[in-house]
Amino acid sequence: MIEIPKKSKAVVITAYNKPYEITEFPVPDVEPNAILVKVEMAGVCGTDVYQWQGKLGLRPQLPVIPGHEAIGRIVKIGEGRTADSAGAPLSVGDRIMWSHVACGKCFSCAINNQPTLCEKRFSYGLSYSGAYPHLTGGFAEYEYVTPQTDVIRISGELSNEEVIGVCCAFRTAVAAFERLGGLGIQSNVVIQGSGPVGLYSTLLSVEGGAGQTVVIGAPKLRLDLAKKWGAKNVINIEEMPDPAERKKAVLELTDGRGPDVVVEASGFTAAFREGLDIIRRGGRYLIIGQSSMEAEQSIIPGMIMLKHLEIIGNASGTIRHFYKAIQFIKNKRDRYSFADIVTNKYRLDQVNEAVQAMMSGKEIKPVVVP
Amino acid sequence: MIEIPKKSKAVVITAYNKPYEITEFPVPDVEPNAILVKVEMAGVCGTDVYQWQGKLGLRPQLPVIPGHEAIGRIVKIGEGRTADSAGAPLSVGDRIMWSHVACGKCFSCAINNQPTLCEKRFSYGLSYSGAYPHLTGGFAEYEYVTPQTDVIRISGELSNEEVIGVCCAFRTAVAAFERLGGLGIQSNVVIQGSGPVGLYSTLLSVEGGAGQTVVIGAPKLRLDLAKKWGAKNVINIEEMPDPAERKKAVLELTDGRGPDVVVEASGFTAAFREGLDIIRRGGRYLIIGQSSMEAEQSIIPGMIMLKHLEIIGNASGTIRHFYKAIQFIKNKRDRYSFADIVTNKYRLDQVNEAVQAMMSGKEIKPVVVP
Amino acid sequence: MIEIPKKSKAVVITAYNKPYEITEFPVPDVEPNAILVKVEMAGVCGTDVYQWQGKLGLRPQLPVIPGHEAIGRIVKIGEGRTADSAGAPLSVGDRIMWSHVACGKCFSCAINNQPTLCEKRFSYGLSYSGAYPHLTGGFAEYEYVTPQTDVIRISGELSNEEVIGVCCAFRTAVAAFERLGGLGIQSNVVIQGSGPVGLYSTLLSVEGGAGQTVVIGAPKLRLDLAKKWGAKNVINIEEMPDPAERKKAVLELTDGRGPDVVVEASGFTAAFREGLDIIRRGGRYLIIGQSSMEAEQSIIPGMIMLKHLEIIGNASGTIRHFYKAIQFIKNKRDRYSFADIVTNKYRLDQVNEAVQAMMSGKEIKPVVVP
Amino acid sequence: MIEIPKKSKAVVITAYNKPYEITEFPVPDVEPNAILVKVEMAGVCGTDVYQWQGKLGLRPQLPVIPGHEAIGRIVKIGEGRTADSAGAPLSVGDRIMWSHVACGKCFSCAINNQPTLCEKRFSYGLSYSGAYPHLTGGFAEYEYVTPQTDVIRISGELSNEEVIGVCCAFRTAVAAFERLGGLGIQSNVVIQGSGPVGLYSTLLSVEGGAGQTVVIGAPKLRLDLAKKWGAKNVINIEEMPDPAERKKAVLELTDGRGPDVVVEASGFTAAFREGLDIIRRGGRYLIIGQSSMEAEQSIIPGMIMLKHLEIIGNASGTIRHFYKAIQFIKNKRDRYSFADIVTNKYRLDQVNEAVQAMMSGKEIKPVVVP
């Protein structure tokens, strides 16, 4: 029997643009079907930076315990929850990860079958922590997984470092590639961006039947991992800051016609303009990195029609994409060093540093180990 | 035996932004598989205006005989051409229409199976007429259909007025809707634009399984035809010039969620921004009207991702789309007054007037009857 | 305040192949999110015949209250249930219909996103009624809608007769056509079968952009409705019992090439062989009527490859398909007489007659009005 | 300047089921756009066995020069043919391969965009050789590539052994997988059959994003190559002749649910029944191996509906599939030993032996080197 404390330390946002604080919250009772976990690792994401700056569209009442990418070990499991979403049995001591919660009952969920657009979505790390069950963020000792939450058990052979990226970037990339519906056999693919979303997109491209995969990004640290993970060529935007020069380089790498598929995973609005320009006529463009509802960008809409393009936006993913990402890692871990995504580990009391490191772009994925 | 003159009158562009002239060209010999037709009717298109202004990307050596939408009656048929592309037998006296010519051999045609992107496309009405076979435009007494050209025979019960729109706007809309791959059962659709492309899109929406079809456009003349052709509601941009007000109106007509599918057929770059704004989260956006490779528009790229959109551009169509458009007319002519698209007829020597009328937007489709 | 009795009369199966009996069950307490309805109408389906004969794969412990197609008027509504699955507010006095219940948590639901294949599906009219909440079948005075059940409110202008078919045949056809992904513009469609599934498929074809829709079936009563609902031609298998002759007739109606799309909605295994034979090379085949896991049929598998076919099977549907079917009726009721599907009404004590009538094939859809 | 003889030796079929003979044909004049090649290698295919036995649907007038999979070196090139279908320049001395010829003008080609179903398809190795240009089969010293034929140049670094399979099995598998539209991320795939089509399907599965790829086939020689080419597991039907046992084995390898995708590439009609049985509910089934229009098989059609399956048949491929197969080899030749498909080489005068070897199933792909 695992001893569960009455209180759990947790990082909180009490005001935007102020240092995170550490405080204590009561450890909640576990309802039927709910799960209490001890957090083993929580990833730091670009979104954490925006959240901290108060720039996210989603701005709940404070305080909020941040951290939406977490792996936890089950310390208590509510009655009725006996298996994960893929049917694997669950018990105390198992490691799990879990998705944000779609209600299953709104128009987006029930009628449009688009649960990532759920009108009542509950998001871990992005919700008010001032009331029961409080512990809904990953930068904490304990986290509470609600009865409605879909979870995936992590099998023993996989390390936390290998799978932490599944909690956000990898499952998003999986969902996006699923929505694309197949790259086309031996398509040439350009990935814009070399952060976690860009890197997992690289893997999905390389192992999804692409011919050439080219990654445009920076800094070298990330591009080196892109190459290790199968990118045939990389273009360092620090070394090649001129989009016209990059276009020339891309054309040279794609038989002069431009890539069949472009994946926008950089987060820069200007990248969208560049993508429309480099993609071949008749190509497809997957948009995963554009997360601002405010940033404007001038483009030439005629390109979409005259180049006969298809553009697909994807936001987030569901438990099925977690599952597939985990399967990917299981099936390919003899070929790829998945743990390389984690470039640094921080304690709870170092979260301010961790988020600063993320902001600086010098790390790939820093993680918090409470 | 039909008597064929040695010379054919034809409208020509000899300089941009100058009045069209009428001149005579030699009637060419008919090669094997080629066809010589007497033009019965030639449609005037928005593209003709751009061409006349010298604003098209495609700017061949002058002189050019304009007119890319024509119906002709066969006066001579080259050896070897015995049937149309759907297998209907062809002989002198039959009426036909025909598509631009894809080479079938370039990378776009042979490898990408995207013949409207053919690198060596031959376009009627948009090609140099100074050399054999000269008569490659529809604003002329006779027109020459090359050996490689795909043609469709028009069966006797269909009037020229009913089918003239197939030559450009209707086949384009058919190709675009085919690329969309089905509207979804009882989807709500908003069509931006009420010119010929918008009107045929309205028909394809209404008869393609849409729930509500709403058309945004002007002037009233066109919107009246949209309603006659099945649009449940129309929004007149002359009466409602404020995009915010239009958005409100669209939301009211679509259960507060916005349309499942938007079709951009207006040609205004600002319409693209408006479309991104009104479409429901998770919706699809078909771009048929954006034909400028120069016009810029500021948008919010994040909308594509965060609203989880799919955007599909389509340019032009092939003979299969002509065939399907003709089938549509055959199968639905007891329900719709297809001939209403033709609002005026002009003689060859009135082409300047016809194109002015098109430019003014007061007509839907003026036609030239040589 | 509506008065709710302590007991509800209900039809039960106590042994297969024996007459249905009428007995009384306690009216259950209403849990949070559950709903108690007074049944207004319950459709009789081909499945009821199989169930009565004990031929269904699903054979729960007896007694079972049959009836899986019901419309009920809310008499009591559990706490927390305030809206239907499309967001319409729910209150006592509203009419509703509801789907079978997918668990949302099994591999089929959560990972494969195929809820009609739910491993723990709860099916109304096909479940054990010997324990709480007992009233899970439609051939009863009252029926209990469980907390997990997705429901759709029926708006006031729609009669029960118009929408009763949505509960089973229509939502199945909608789900199947959705899975097909669009008929293709002006495709020629052959529907095999003229029962409710065939008739709703006819509507979906006619209003989904088909060119010609041909229905093969019997008896004349049903084929007459098929024509009233838009079928261009019908083939009566009683008058044309020879498949070779029917093939000839179909080819004549489809330009000699065969239909682009065939929909199997007849339930006869031999129809599958016939469908493979009549479909054009390169065509698509939708299978909705083959509901036996035992009936064998000899076919030529090579046809699937050499004719380059696509075959899509679909079983059942979810609440989204109910919603779309209802939207279809709302949007098209000025054109089609949806209520014509109901050919007869029976009281609870006439269910034996009603099911016999269904078995005989002389009715289209008999209904029970308790 | 390459010297071209007046006569070319060629293998011919003069009567079915009789030994092939060797005879001489005149080397034809080369028309504009045509190409004369010296055959470097010609593959022996399962179809050659059926052709020799007179069992093919296609039974042209005899004599026929067999051999539909050939690589030739250009010895003469007709005026106007300057590049291959992907735009690579062509000249005397280059090695090429080429596809069967679709007319581009029939209903299948022009209207349905399904050129492998061309009503006037010209097939190399399967056409009458008694008249000009005679040399239309690969089992000959020289072969004539007609003006309408699409060709692909083979770049210098690729050996004939590496690419010979592209001419038939590989391009067919590419076309089939393209039609499937993506395997789905980390899907489990079962390939039925371990001949060339099965082996290339294995590669397309392994490199197309599959999770587990399981090959069912025989003999060991072929299964060993399947494993070398990435199959995680193989099931030898010689060691496990009972379908029920194989089903059990497949279920064990696919988490008890059965494969997400099954590819039928065995050619046995009974394999279709087995595939329907082992595939998971909701799965997809690709049919590439069923090439008889006569062989009957009893199945349970209800499985297609109740298991909610999608079945896709594919016959042959076009030049785009040749191109993609070649790209696959170029991009993956550092990982796979493509040349291993060729298990033996025969001279022209050994063709009887080569076809016997193919029939016996002991070889994977024997080739003829004239």
C-alpha cells in the first residue's frame, strides 16, 4: 500500500509575467473512475511560455497549476477504472499518461466527431486550480486524473524520457499526419520548424513513406537530432536567413519542383507565407505550428487556387493519437534514440529556469522531475 | 457537303488595353484527328477582362484571338477522329465543346496525375494566333480544334444557352467539388460570389446534398438567379457592405456555428479573409475564385490550425468535368432554367461592348454569337 | 406535472419462435442524466423478425422487451441532462429518439474511432429486461433512456410518421453514405432492395448528386414509393426473376457500362454476387443489407481485383447520423412525403400481427403505437 | 553509332501448352516518338505461366512474343521523343522501362480517370506479333516501344537486378497502396502471399508506416526474403496448412484483434475467405492477387457489413507507379537488397525452363537475359 500525503507541492501561476511560485494543495479524494498519480516527469512546452506570458486564448481564473504533459505513477485508482483506453489493465504502480478531456456530448463531439474542438474541453495544466480537485497540472508532486479522462498505460520497457514527448508534440503530429491521410508514396517532404513538433513530424515523415525529408529550422542542436532521426537534409535558418535563398535550396533538394508535402511546425506566421511559396503546384500543406489567433500575415490567396493546393490545419489530438505515438516508439526504438528529445531536467523549484530555457530556444525539451 | 470559306473573321487583341479589332485569318487545313468548327456561341468570361487589360499571368505573343468558351458545329473532321471523349460518335454537323489541352507527358500530367497543372498546356483563346492554325479563339467565325484536344458532343435536345457555361465556369466548379470529395450529408454551405462560378457552385451544393445553401454576392440580378437555382438565402453585399454584419447574418442562418463548407467564388482577395472568419471550426473551404498571383491579403494563419480547417484550391478542369457538367444539365433540366445564365448576346463586332458589360458586373454571362 | 404509473405494460419475448406476450414491468427510478419516456411510436424492423426467430448473433438472456426504433415523449428527466446531442434544450414534454450506446472507452471506441463496433455496446430492444431498469425496449408503454445514451429532440413540426424511420434504417443509410464519402457528381446508382434501407438509400442517392438512380426490388408497393422518392427507374424482381435479364436491364439504363455505385440493401446473399456482376469496372459497392454471419455465397473474388472495385461495408450508425437524417427530413419535407414509409399501425396487443406483416414483406414499415 | 541488325531473335507462343519456340522477326523501322531497345533483362511473371497455359482472359491471335517485364537499352529513338515521363532526357545508350499503353481517349481513360481499365489498352508481351512492329514482347533480343508508350529512364547507379521487379509486381503494389490511401499510422498489416507482389507489398508496408508486418506464404526461400525486407513475423503455410491455426497465430501477433490491413497477394481464391476471417472488425483489405475471372469462392458476405470492412481491388498500374517504385529503390537501396528478388538467370533458349521454374514456385523471380 502506497502512503499518500495530505498535501502536494505544486507550481502555480498567480499572476501573468511573474515568477512561478510553489505552494501546497490538498490531495483530493479519488472519485469512482478517477486516478491519483505521483508525477514522474512533466514536459515543458512552448505553450507554457505563452501561458506564462498571458498570451494564450485560454485564460482561466488564477491560480493555475501549469504543466500539460505529464507521466504519472498510479497511487490510487477509483472504483470502476480497471483498464486503459486500449484495454490494458490498470493498477496501482502503473505509469500512465492521459489526454485533455472532451465531453463527448456537445455538437463538436457528438455530431461533428471532432473531439479536439470540444466546446467544454477540460485541459490539464490550463485550468483553475483553486477548487477541488485542485491538482490538475503536471508541475506538481501529485496530479489528479478525472473520471472522464482517457489514459494510456506505459509499458515497463519504455523510459519516461522516451515517451514524454507523446503527451503533447508527438500526439499532435500523429493526429495531424492522420488527418493528412498518407503522405503519398515516396513524396518529398519539407518540415518547417525543428522544435518537438517538427522533430516528431520528421519521424512520421521518414517512417511514413516519404522520399526525401528536409527540415528547415534552428539551432544546430535541434537540426542534428533531425538528421539523427532521418532527415536527409537540413537548412539552418540562422545560416540561411533569406527566404529566397532557402527557396532555392529547397528546390534544389526536390528536383526543382518543390516538395509534395510541407509541414508547418515552426510557429512563425511568416513561415506560412514561405510554405505557400516553396510547395510544389498540386502539393499539400499541413499546419500544426500556427497557434496564435492574433498574429496577422500577408499572403497571396491566389497561390492556393492557382497552385491547386490543399491545406490542412490540425490542433491537438485524442487518446487514439497517444496510443499510436506509443506504438510508434515501441516498434521503432531499436532504430531511433527517442530519449534524445529530453535535453535537460529540472526540479519543481527550478520551473522558472526551465521555462526560460524553453523560451530561449536553446533546449529541445526540458522536463520537470518533481 | 458544307462549304468552307478560305478566310474566317476573328476578333483579335493586337495591343493590351486597346479596343479589340476584327481581322481575317486563313482557315487552316484539318490534320488527322483535328476538327474545324463553325462557332455557334462563345461565352465572355471574367478572364477575358483580365486578358484584355494585360493582367493575366499567361501573356503570349500577340495577336491573340480571345474567347476560351465556345460551342462549335463541326464542318470538317480529320481522319481518325470518330468519337468524343465519352464514346459518342462524331460527324460533320454535330455540335461540340472542348477543353484546353494537357500534354499527357509532363511530370504534372504523367507522374502527378494533375493535368490542369500541365507544364505545356495549350489554352484556347489565350494562345498566339499569328501562325498555323491561327483560329484558336472562340470570338471568330471558325475555330480549329487540335488533334490532341478532348471534345464532348452536345446532344440535340440541349440548347447552346443551356450549356455554354460548361465551357469554363461550370466545369471548373465541377472539378472543384469533385476535389472536395462530397459535401457531407446535409452540410450547410456558404457560397462567396454570385457570378457564373458562384451560381454553378450553388447548383452543385443544392443538388449535392447540402442542407442550407447561402449565397453572398451582388447585384440583385445574380442573387435572384441564385435563389431560383435553389439557394435558401442570399446576402446582398451592396445592401450589407460590412463584413461583421455579414458574419452575424451567416451565423444566424447556420445555427450559430457557421457553415460546414465555404466556397470562395467571388474573386476578391478580402473574401478569403472573410471566409476564414465565418467558417465553422472544423469546416472545409474550397477556393475557386482567387485568380491573381499578385494580390496580397492579410490573414490570421492561426485560424487554419486552431479552427482545424481544410482548404482546397482548384484551378480549371478537364474533359471529365465537362462531361459531368453536361450530365448534370441533362438530368436536371426539368428542374432548373440553365439558359438563364445567358443575359445578353452580341455580334462579333460588338465584342468591345460585351467585355465592357462583363467588366461592369451588370450581366451574368454575355455571349458572342458570330 | 405528468403522472407516472408504477407499472408499464410491455411486449416480451420469453421463448424464441413463440408468440410475444404482454406483461408488466416496474417503471424504474430515473438516475441522473437518464430519461423516462412514454413511447409514442415504435417501428417494426426486419431485425425484429430475426430476433423473434432466434436467428440473431446477439442472443441475450430472456425475457427481452423488443423494439429498437422508438420515439418517446419525456415524462421525467434525470438531473444533469439539459440538452440533446446537438445542443437543443430538453424538458418534460419533448419528443426524442436515441441511439444504441457505445461505451466510449473500449479499443473500438477510443482507439479506432469506430463506435458502432463498440465491444460493450448496449442495444435497446435487444437486451435483457429481467432487471433494473427493465424498460429497454420500444414495444412498451414506457421506455428508459440510460444516462450514457445520446438523444435527439424532435422538433414540433415533424410528425412521428415522418421521422420514425430515422431510428434505424435511415440513420444506417446515412452512416453508410457518409462512409462512402460522396457519390461522385452525377454518378449512376443502383440500389438493390426496396425495404426501408433501400428506400432511404434511394433518397440519399437522389438528393446526394446522383445522375440516375435505379432501384431493384419488390413488391410494387415499395417500388412505387421508390419512384415517388426520386428513383428514375425501378426493376421489379417479381416480374424479372432472372439475374441475367436484370443485368441486361441495368446496363441499358447505365449507358452500357453499369452503375458507378451499387448499394446492397436487400439482405439477400445472392444480391452480393449480382452486385459484383452488374457494377461497372472501377465502381464502388456499398454493403448495408448483409446481416447474417452464417449465410454463404459463392462469388468470383477476381472480379474485385480485375474490375478494380471498392467495397464498403457499414453496420448501424451513431447519433450524428440520427441528426443528419432529421436534418434531411426538415430540409426536404416540402419535396418528399416521408410519412409514406409507415404503412400500418398496430396496438401493443397486435405486435404478433405486426411482425408477421413485416415478415410477409407486404408492408414497408408497420409501427406499434402503444 | 550502334549497329542495328535486320532481324531479332524472339521467343514465341505458337500454340498454348506447347513449348515456346525461338524464331526471328524483322527489326521494325522506328516511327516518330517510338524507341527501339536492345533487351537487357526480362522478368518471368506468374502471368507468363497462365498465358502459356492459355488461361488468361486476354487471348490474342498467335504468334505472341511473351515477356511483359523488360529493361532495354535504347538503340534508336524516334524524332520528337526527347525525355521520359518524369522529364529526364533520353538518348541512345540509356536504359529504360515502360508501361502498357492506355489510349487516353476512351471513357475509362478520359472520363473515369482510370487508365488501367482502358478499353483499348495495348499490352506488351500479350499482343499479336505477326505484324508490324512485331517485337512487342520482352523475351527477345530487341523490343519496340511504341510512340504512345510512357517510359522511365533508369539512372546509372541502379542495376537491372535491383529494378526489374518494378516492371510488374512492384508498380502494381505501388498502385494498390496508393489506392488504399495510407496504411494508417502504426497499423498492423498482414500480407497474404510471398511472391514478388507479396514481397514488394511487404516493403511498402514496412516503409509505409506499419506497426507490425506479418507475411503468410511459402516456401522458406521467399519468407526469408520477407524477413530480410522487414517483415516482423512470417507464417509458413507449408508448416501451418490449417487456416484455423493460422488465424490463431495471426491473432496472437496482432493483440488478439486481427490486422488493421490485409493485403491479398497470394493468388489463391481461398485466401480471400481467409482474409475476411482474420481481418479485424473495421479493417481494410487490399486485393492485388486475385487474377482469375473464373475461379469461384464461397464467402460470408455478411462479414463485409457486420465487420464494417473496406475492400479495395487494384489491377496493374501506370507510369506514375513505375516512377514511384524507382524512387523507392533509389531512396532505400542502402537499407534493402533489392536485387535479391532475382533468383536465377536464363538465356532466351532456356525460357521453357524459366517458366517451369516459375510454375514450380521454387524461385522468386527468374529473369531472361537475351
